[in-house]
Amino acid sequence: MEVLLSHSFDYLSSSSPQKIRKGLRQVEGLLAQICLSRSPPANKRHSIISQGQQASPPSRKLANLRDDPAFREFFKLQQSFQCNVAIRLISCLERLMGKGSNGQNDLLIISTLELLQGVLLLHTPSRELFAREIHMNLLLDLLDPCNCPAIQSSTLLTLVSTLLGQPGNTRTFESLDGLLVITALFKSRSTAREVKMKLVEFLYFYLMPETPQMQPQMSASASNTAVLGGRGRELVAAFERNRRETIGGVDKANSESSQTRNTEEKQKMLGKYLGNVDDLVEDLRESGGPFMGGAL
């Protein structure tokens, strides 16, 4: 797996769109092996019948992945800065954004964003990379009105992945006028309808109350230890050391931004840019918001 990641990183760092696409496909194939069920069919006849009914194996729940050897190996490698996929995808996004807007490049950006979403869900410590302003700014730049609706929608989903269980990242998002970017895009007449729907879903997500930062971190550490076995604590600590050495200012940002916010506090902040926040909050309280049903 380490060799495959090394080869894919070489392709992702290329200036050639064809090589970048190949690198993205290699990463996608690796994630597919981890996330898709490889359970053998009950019998050969059932296998033949199901071939015409099901194009791909069913996906597995995240909770069931920790006992899978491939996932354990992937998670262990992600604790290393050298093998961390999220960092490579972020760097790839930066290069792609510098090439301007065209059909081929836009498709590569969308593919990179989709893979980044998956990696952040599989390896939660990688979300802390977005406590850095330079990385959060990257996503906010992708919400620029000049980008196509598909890029904007994928960016919103990726943004949610970076904020899940990370109040420090949310404070970085707020400090960079992320709410202004979101609401300005929502108010713009040129914004596509499907993007506006995703923006409303994002606002529901943002308004949800946050849990104390220490609680998710303890929870994540326990989960990491369970996934990695006896060496879990050692590997988590190693990732943290590498992250501090390679990502300047993250610890400072987290310590200064550790305060969580409830719905009322967020409502007040969002109200500076949007007039109907009360209706959103009321709907959130009555229905639990769209995320309770997996709308985003």
C-alpha cells in the first residue's frame, strides 16, 4: 500500500493532467478497496444472477472498517506526514487552481475534492490540517462565483467534512469571513439553484451546536487506538508531532479557538449577513435539520 501511495503521489505532483488523473484514480481505487464490501457471494448461481443487477459491491459502514486489515494499514500510513493523502490532495488542488478554468481542469478539481471528502471521513485527524488559514482559504477560493456549479457544490461538501467535530476549524472558517462568502454566494442571482440548495444545507449544518473540543479529541484518540491496536497511542502521538513540526501555527490556532459555540451564538453571527436566520433556527429545532437524514 505504501508503494502504491508513493506512485500516486508522484502522479499527483505532476503538471500533466493525464498523470494527475492517473494519480487520482489510483487513490480512488485504494479507497474503493477499503470502503467496498469484498464478501463472497453465497453461491455461484447467486453471483451470476446478481451480475446484471448490481454494478458494484455494496459499501461498508465506517464502524465496521476498524477490523479490516486494509483499513488498519491505511490508517497507520495516514499518521505519517510522508504518506498522508489529504496533504497531497490539498497540494494538488493548489496547482490545479493555478491553471485557470477549463472543462478538463474543472473535472480534475471536482475529482480531487471528492477524494478529499472521503479521506477526511476515513482519517479524522487529517481534518486538523484545515485549522491552517492557508488550507481553509483554499476552499473559500473555490466558492468564487467564477467557478462552475459542480465545483461549488463539491467544495461545500468538502467544507462540511473539514468542520465535522472540529470547532477549531470552524473558528478559522469564521475568522476568514467564511460566513460572508457563503451568504454572498447564496444571495447572488447568478448562483445556480442546486448550489443554493447545498448552501442552505450547509447553513443548517453550521447552526448546529458544537460539542466541547476536548470531547471529540478524546473520542478520536480512543477510536484510533481501537483501530490500530496496541500501537495506537504511539502512532497518534507521532502524527501529532509531525503535524506540529510541518504545520506551523496549528496548535496556537487550536488553543486560541478552542471555545465552542451554541446555536444562539452562531445565529447572532450569521444574522449579520442574512436576514431570515430565525426561520432556519426554528426549522432546525423542529426537524433536527437535513443532516439528521443524511441530506448532505
